[in-house]
Amino acid sequence: MRAIFSSELLLSFVLFFLFLSCSGETEVSASNEVVSSSSSSFSSSSDPDSSSSSSSSSSLSSSSSFRSSSSLSPSSSSSSSSSYRSSSSLSSSSSIVVSSSSVASSSSLAPINPRDSILQYIDDNWQELGYSDKPTKYVALTFDDGPAGASTKNLLEALSQKNVKATFFLIGQNIRSQGTWAKAIYDAGHELANHSDGYNGLGGDMAQNIISASLSAASAEIKKITGKNPNLFRAPNVEYGNNLTNVCAQQGLAIIGVSIWSNDYQSNITAATIADNVLKNPTDGGIINMHEPNTAPNSVSALPDIIDGLRKKGFWITTVGELAIIKNKSLQAGVRYDEIK
């Protein structure tokens, strides 16, 4: 019995130790797996090649993918940019991008060519202005010697009624005494140009410094109204000389002559004769010379017949500057243009 007990007891101890041994290996193995896992986790957080890094990389990739659709790289096309920027659920900072993108988009458009703009205006309005056919010829209408004080108002009203813009060659001393009317001419959309500071001829043997002072004074008065120096000049009496031409070149003034004379300044000339002088032989690219009422009392009375007659002949009436644009002509300082072809 003691022997049996001893053998059973011994067997129990052996089994107990075996159990303990197996249990310990399991715990160690489990523990090792935890350490291994921790180690692996630590390794992956520091090692770009780890699985955790791969997950992180995947997350960045998604974020990057979002950014590529939202904040496009410089190489991205503008169409993609606009497509994204018009998409929904943008943050407030993205909204700012949208707004700046809209500006960028509109500013990136090429500006309308001035010539195309003028020709488009003609296309849109020639019928309403009484033409029987779309005009294909062009003339510039000009007025010298103003501003003429209160009588300038009558001239501006006559032009406004016919929807015509003209070039006004203004005298500097008249601008100083009639500045309100000079500004009224400009505010009505007409072109202001230099006609010297006084009525004295400058085209003979006048000293260059005197000519220069006269033109500078007139340009300064015009700049007070328009904010910029004029680039067109017509001499009093349309008389030129070398010194005057040199000064115009120095001051950036193209010299504008005449190809269609109204002769409205002549004594006792009637409105009918003035109109006939303009209408008897107008030419495409021509420049019409007229005067404000201070030196040509019947010019305003002649104007409606002149405008109607030119339109009947198929002429579009405009300013010198616009005539040059229509004709694709760059007017050069110190060069005289009696017409613009």
C-alpha cells in the first residue's frame, strides 16, 4: 500500500511538473508574441518600410490624392482647377481659393482687341443710326479752337443727338478760361487734342523754345482734365515748319492735318455751303476740319446735314484716334497725317 501510494504520488508529482512546464512555455510564448508585436509596432512607426508605415503612407496618399484634386499643382491644367473649384463642400479657406480662382480665370482671358470692339459696336448699331447698309468707309470729324464757352453746349447737343464722337483740338488759353466746357467735351466721350496755347502761328521761323512752351502749356491743361498728355496736335492755321515738327516729335505728338475742308470759319458762309463743302467729295480715311462756334458761328447749324449726308454715303463718323485703330495705323510722333488710310 505504501509502495502503491509512493508510486502514485511520484506519478502525480511528475504530471504536476509536466503541467507546470507546459504552462510556462505557453506563457513565455505568448509573452514573446506580445513583445514581438510591440517591437514590430515600434519598428513600423520608425521604419518607412514597415506595415504601419505602409498604412500611414496609404493615409497620406489619400490626403495627397485629395490635395491633388483640390490644391492643384502648377502643372495641373486650368480646366481641372476650375472643375475642382466649382465642386462642393469647400472649407472657408477653399472658398477664398474659389474667389481668387474666378479672378484668375477672368483675368487670364485675352482682352478684347480695341479694333474688334469698335467694329462690333458698328455691327450692333449701324441700323439704329439710320444707315441703309453697314458702313464700310470711315472719316474722322474734328473741331478746332475751343472750348467756345456756352456755345460749346449747342455743339455737344448736336453731336449727342446724332450719336457721334469727334476730336476737339483745344487752345490752352481757352481751356484756362472755359475749363468747365473743356471738361464737358471730355465727359461727353469726345477726344481732346492739342491746338497750341494760343492762336498765333507757330509754323514759320518761330524759335523752338517758344513753340515748345506753347505746346507744353496746352498739353498740361488737357492733362488736368483727362489725366494724361494728349498725343495728337494740329497747328493753328494748319501751318508747319521744321521747328514745330521737331517739337512735336520731342513731345510725343502726332501731327493731324486735314483732307476734307468745311471752310466753316469763312466770313458769312452759310450752313448749307459748309455742309456741301464736306459732302461733295469725302474719302475713306479722310479727316474733316470744322471749328467750334467761337470762330465758326454756323458750324452747329451745318452739323445735322453733314452727319446725315455722310451716313447716306456709307461713312462711319468717328474720332481721329478710333480712325487710326480701325485702319490699323500706329500714329507716330512728329509725323503729319492729312488722312489715315
